[in-house]
Amino acid sequence: MTLRVNGKVVTPTGVIRQGCVELDGDRITAVAEYPSAREGHWIVPGFVDMHTHGGGGHTFTTGDAESARQAAAFHLGHGTTTLLASLVSSPYELMRDATAAFRPLVESGVLAGVHFEGPYLSAVRCGAQNPKFLRDPSTDELTALIELGGGALRMVTLAPERDGALEAIKLLAGHRVVAAVGHTDATYEQTRAAVAAGASVATHLFNGMRPVHHREPGPVVALLDAPNVVCELVADGVHLHDGMLAFATSTVGPERAALITDAMAAAGMPDGEYELGGQRVIVADGGARLAEGGNIAGSTLTMDAALRQAVGAGIPMADACRMLATTPARAIGLGDRVGALQVGLRADLVVLDDDLNVIRVMRGGAWVE
């Protein structure tokens, strides 16, 4: 049965002001102008969040399958139709158990994969990562997790200056697992070596990284300058000033900039005390920080709010939607399945009002209740 959704349709190349998306079953069958339709709500692709730790009071970081299911449902209500379950630095046993617990959720489509942000990170740039779990990359651990996941492991963030990092990056890339550079004190040269070894994502660019200096450009410049690296950006007005968000986007273009939430369980929840990776987090006025030290501890962001922030920073609507869907989908190897309103892709879309608030969400051709 063919279904048609009319409105201002946002495609990777622009906006069809009077357009429609047609679908049959769970696939998009046509995206076209529809002159007889009035210019209605925004119709945008389902959002793809490649970096989120939880939301709605639920977390991915403990490896609990039911909590993961509830966190994914929370973000689905905000338009995120595809997401990776991101964990934080933890002992290998938790990484192993989480991979086993989340594999069925990946195979059933609840999750698009697992992302380990750590534990192979810099102690100097650990941010809100628990320093007691940090260690050098282990190809033995990674090989075991890849085998255990059966395709569930989708991305690993590591610091390229740690011993064994380049070997780990080569291993990951060889198994089609995304190697991401983040929480790093690496030099410009060390970062370029990581990219040459196969790293293809910059984990929340600027945050948790050695800052730019004119005599030592550091990882930020190396990652911005690498044509095959997709740069994650947290568009919440806390992690990045809007001017820096706009600057990074204009530097790499929407085809290399991916908006993420980096959300923790507190997203969508009241201010108060929460936990992340075994550390206390205080959320006040929507901002999440460690109780000890005050480092930013993820966010309370949702992808629809990230869209509003990006558009408010001057990023055009079509570019912002590309950064929220098309680019992250391609970065994690799913660009042939999701991430755009294009014929043949899964029928994932979000209907927004003129203030870019979510009205309805469709995933796989079915409206989400």
C-alpha cells in the first residue's frame, strides 16, 4: 500500500517547498515535487545519532538490555530513528557483557550498533571518563569483542598516542569497525598517523582534545584537514560556542560534519544527581557536569534540539539535516540503508512544525506511537 507524506521535503541537496515522500511498506519509493499540495510541515529524514550514552532516565553504559531499549525509545520520540549505543570507559568484563547483551538488540534493529568510547583514552584529556579504567589499546580485547558482537560492534574511540593505538586502528578498520580519534593529547603528527592507519571519525571535535596552538596544531587541525574524517559536533551551546559550530561546519562542509547528542541518562529528565561510568554527575539548568572537578559529563541534548541549535547558529536547514542524518549514516557504514529521503532507503522521517518541534516520527514506514 502506497502512502504519501506531503510538506516541505528536505533532501541532501536542498528543500522541495511543495513536495511529497511516497513509500510502500518500509521503503521510500518516490521523492518529488507535488504542486497541488500546500506548503505544510517540514518533512526531514530520521535522525542518526552515532554517539549517545542514554536518555529518558535510562543508560547504555551499564550494558543492561532493557535500559538500552528504553533509552532508544526515548530518543526515537525525538526523531532519532537510528542510533549507536555508546558506552564509556569500563573494565573489559563490562565491555564483553554489554556486547553480548546488545547484540540481539542490534540484530532486531532496536540499535544500529555499539560504540565504545574508551577505555583506550588519554588520562590528560579524559574529561568525564573514569580515569581508573583507562588503559592502552588491546588487540586481544578488540578481537574478542568483534567476534562476540557478530557485527554489533560499530565504532571505538581511542587516543592515537597510547601504546598500541595504531595497531588497534588497523585491526578495527580491517574488520569494518569505525576507529575514532577522541579524548586525546596527541600531536598533529600522531593524529595524522592515526588517520593514515584508518581512523575516520573525530569524536566530539574540540572537546576532550589538546587545544589548537599556532606552533603545535594538535589533533583538531589534523582532523579538520583530513578529507576522509567525519567530525562529530555537539550542538548544545555548552560543548561548543555557536560561532565555533558554524566555523567547523564551514571548514569541513556538511558532508564531513555530524551532529551528535553525547546524551546521558539525564536527557529529558529533571535537574538532579545522576551517574556516568561510576562517577557522580550533577545536572543543573540542563547542563551535566561531574560532581568532582566540574568537567562536562555528556549532555542532556536530543537530536531535534540539536537541529534547532544548528539552524539558530546560521546553518541552512538542508545542511543541518544532512549533518543530523546523511553524514552520520555514511560515517558508520549505513548510508546505503538510512539517513536521507531518497528512493530505496528505509522510510524513516520526522515531521516538524515551523519552530522545528517534532510532530510525528516514522520509522520503517510505520508511525511511532
